[in-house]
Amino acid sequence: MPIDKFVTLESSCVPLPIENVDTDQIIPARFLKKTTRDGFGDSLFCDWRYDKEGNPKPDFVLNDPTYSGSILVAGKNFGSGSSREHAAWAIHGYGFKVVVSSFFADIFKNNALNNGVLPVQISDDFLNQLFEAIEADAKVIIKVDLENQTISVPSKNISEKFDINPYKKKCLINGYDDIDYLLSITDDIQAWEEKANA
């Protein structure tokens, strides 16, 4: 799957103020038999999103037209549980480019980064400020600046720094997967080999 370049993003967001969301809630196990990444967005949060007849549940946030955007703001401890990469596929397939939480499971975080989704880990206090801003204005814009590693709400004049692995940051900014990155430094590798073998 091609990785989209990510430098900055300004978007409204979808709030999911639920803690301890695990990968089985993100994408239930019955959907894991598929061998391609296509269509997983349709099954994101399936058991919360649809009833047993497949009808949308009007009280679930993804079915609420009040909220939209490419940023998911989630409660603490997002992506725990099994290591399934399909959870990141589902989030990306739905159209989210960023997931914000005050804590991510490490495996989920890596899977997200490998699939072009930026996990932004912030403090509990700033997460609460984001939820309050969204509650006050469902269309409030959040800005994520990967280059400077900041997340902000410009209209509220609040911001916070976030951490990211420097290698993964470079890959996202350039739209690289691991193979693309290696291809980008082919000349450096060849020069090192020639020097080492001289």
C-alpha cells in the first residue's frame, strides 16, 4: 500500500472518549480472513457501529453526521490487545490519517506508522482539552504539524509537543515505506560498500 506524504494536517475530528479500546473492538476477529487491505474501513468498530441486522446505530459517533474529519481523538490506552495489523488497515481505510490518545499500545503504534496513520500521543490534560474543544464546537479544527511535532487547536491557542521515532517521521514526511527508504539511500549504501572494500 502506498504511503501518503504527511507534513501538516488541519482537520475537524471525530471524538471517541472511550478508554482501553482494543484491536478486537477496532476490527473484530471475524474480518481477519481477508487477504487484501481493501474494504476494512467499512468494518471499523463494526460491533459498535452496526446492529445485528447490519443497520447503523444512530448513537455511535461514526454514524453521527455532527462529526467528521480525518483525525480520530480517542481515550487513553488505544490499540491494546492482539497485534493484528488489520486494526491499522481499518483506521486507514476509513479515512483517518491521525489517531490522538494519551497512550497507545506499542504494537498498534508501530502498525499504524507502517500503514500511513500517525499516532499522536499527548498528555491526559491536553487530551481532556481536546475533548472539551470538540464538545464546544463539533467542527473545531485541529492542526497536526509533523515536522515540528506539535498538535494544536488554533482557535483556542493551545498546543502540545509529541514524540515520534525519527526514522518513522522521515518515512511519513517523504511517503516512504521501509523498501522505499532503502531505495532512497541506495547511493549511500553503495558508496559505503565501495569504501569498506577499498
